[in-house]
Amino acid sequence: MTDFIFCLIVSESEIHKVKLPAKPESVDRLKTVLREKYVNSDFVLLHEDKDVGNELVTLSDIGEFLQDLSLYSDDDRQMF
């Protein structure tokens, strides 16, 4: 089994390389894993979607998530 590795952008100055033993089975499970280690508040997961020119879109299906993931707090969704 191959590790699931991606870049997690919390803010302009906080970027993490995340390495999981496998791709989580759902977006909710991914959020739980990230909340345990990286984030203490509510957040929205966005990813670069190749179908729309790599624009950031809300991650609603774990099957859409390949590698690039950006994390934004519900309180501050400003692009940096």
C-alpha cells in the first residue's frame, strides 16, 4: 500500500507536508484526522480541480482529491 502524501496549507506562513498510511475513506474522516493533528477550529477543505483550470473548489467527495489540498478557517476564507 502506498502512503497518501499531500501539502496542507493552513495559512501563508503555515504549510505542512502530510503523510497518511492510506487515503481516508471520506471527507469527514480526512477532516477528523486533520483536526487531531493540525487544526483546532472549524474549517473548509479546498482542492485544485483540474476540470476547472486548477481553480480551488470545496472538497465534497474524497474521490476528487488527488494531491493538492488547501485548508481555510471558516472565520477567514481570504486568499493570501
